[in-house]
Amino acid sequence: MQHTLKRLARTLLALLFLPLAVAFSSCQKNDEEPDDPVSPIVGTWSTQSDNIWDDLTCIVFRANGTGIYAENYNSVEGKLDIDNFSYTYDENTRIITLIFTDGGDFETEVYTGVTVTDEQITGFYENDYEHLISLKRVHGPRASFYCEPVEYIETNDALGFPIYYLPGDAGTYHFHIRSYTLWHEYIPPVTVLSVENDPNYDPISCTVSGLNPSTLTVNASANNSGKEKSHGLDLKIANSDYSASFNGIIFLHQKTQEAGGNNGGNSGSDSTEPQWGKVTANIAAYSGYPDDSYVDWVDGQTDQVDYVYYPSTGKYYVYGGIFCSDNTANGGKGIRYEAKQGYNSIQIDGGADYYYLGDRRINYRWEVYLRVTLP
């Protein structure tokens, strides 16, 4: 609050210089009405550990009452788990309440006995005085990423980081790389700038395209070397002004090609009649909304789908089955899609949607894929 004498002096000056009042009204208003003070909780905060291998959690509190909860944000292998929230902070009761949306429902986390200093937030989770939280202020923007295979790929994270297993046959595989900026103020968004083979591992052909999500494409040759191969792909992530950057790695493991592997299959048949069959398909789905209940449900489902091969043209087709966008088409087989012999990943459903975070509308896309190997 301004001192009374100072306010009186400015009033007298305004009367003396009335002809100039209009010209300087906007500047005068800014001088007399400073911005509201920013809550001390606004900022970017992180858990701490003396062990460099420990996964850390970053919590971002923006001035507009929204934030980001990012687990494993320091993991270089794409293990990031991220959620958006809105929050309230009562300095009098010393309570922080985080409000997460989950398929239209709300889930809250409450921290009590909160103490906020310039460099640290401490408190207790849900009045559990044995569960002390401690966050240190982060003094610069952070970047991180999440890696998600598009096609079905066997994955193992028993070593504490994901390894993606490729079959021994030749094939093309795609990964969505979603990049995130962890900072409480606006800075240019991050994206994948490049992908290169790590010299410590077997080389493999790979490219990256798109902004966010970026698509990492891996072209694997048939592995007939008689031994399994290990691949490491180094990712460089940054924004346009390099205020936030991150280097990550994706681990791939290619099995050996099985004896008598794919050598033409049905294409060598003498018959000219269409050859029909059924095959088990795996469903993979992803969404830009982390709590998309339909995508969570359909991801990982299986289905028996129809396929057909035409020897006269060498063409394969597969039907989308019960999870495609029109499962009543073609007598209940679903929409027909052009395919190829061997492994296929075909988008069978998807679209654009949105959700609200407070009064902020956030747009996102969702996609459903059919993963199937045709004999």
C-alpha cells in the first residue's frame, strides 16, 4: 500500500497538470496499480537424491493455478509419466491441494503442514506424518520425453529401463516420441532434433520426422548373423532457443532370424483363387489425453480378424474387426485395409477430441492400430 503523503502529492500534481492527464493516463495507472504479488509456491520444483540412478519427480506450479506432475522426468530412456492438474494453496492453513482429471472424474492429492521458502517446499502427504515430502526449487527449464511404440513390440523393463525387442526378420517399426517442457513460465516448446546410432552398439537404419509427437522410424534388416544384436539410438531434444534441452537413448534388441523364415508364403501358390484366412491381431492405442478411458481399455486387446490374398495380383487385404471405426462393414468383418505379407501396423480408428483443465480447453488426438502378421 502506498504512503498517504505520497498519494496526496500525486493527486496535487495531477490537478496542476490536468491537460496532460489523458496523455499519461495509462502510464500513471501502471505506476499506481502494480501486479498482484505472485504466490511463493509458483515455480518449478523437484525431488532430490544423492543416487544419480534414482528417478525423480518434478512438480510445476504456474501462476494461473495449473501445473504439471512429472514422474521419472530425469530418465534418459523415455520413462516419463506426466499428468496435468489444477491446484490451490492456502498459506493460512498451509495446505496444497492438487486436482487431477480422470475421464471426467476428479482425483485429489492433499499436502498438509506445508512450509514454503525461496528454495524448498516441505509438507506431509494426506496428513501422514511419516510421509514427508521435500522439493527443491529448480532454477532453469527442464525437458524430458516419453517413448511409445506404435506397432506391437515385445518390451522388457526388468533392468529398470525399457528394451524393445525386434524380430529377426526384416521390418519397419515406428515409435512416437512425445517431448515436454517442465517450466512454470512460457518458453518455446521442445521437440526431437536428431537421432543417431550410439557407437557402443550395433548400427541400425533410423530416421525421425514430425514435431511433437515426433515419429522415430527404424528399418531393421533381417538378422541372419547367428547372434542377437543390440542397438542404442541417441536422441537430442531441445527448443528453438535451447533454453531447455535433453539427451536420451532408446534401447532395441533384435533377435536372430528363425530357420526357414519368411520366404514368400502364399505368393508362391499356383492357385489363382482368393485365399482366405483368420489371424490373431493385437490392438495398440494411444492418446494425447493421459486419462482417456476408451484408449486405456482398448490398448492391448486382441481380436480374430479376416484376411485375404489374391494370387493373381499379389495383393493382401485385412479386415479391421470389432475395434475398427465401422465394425459392421463387410458383413461384420470391419473395414478392409490393404496390407502386406508379414508384419502390419494399420490405423483402424482415431480422431481429435478435447478436455478442460479448469476453464482451459486442451485439444488432443487419439489413434487405434491393428497389429497383425499375415502368413
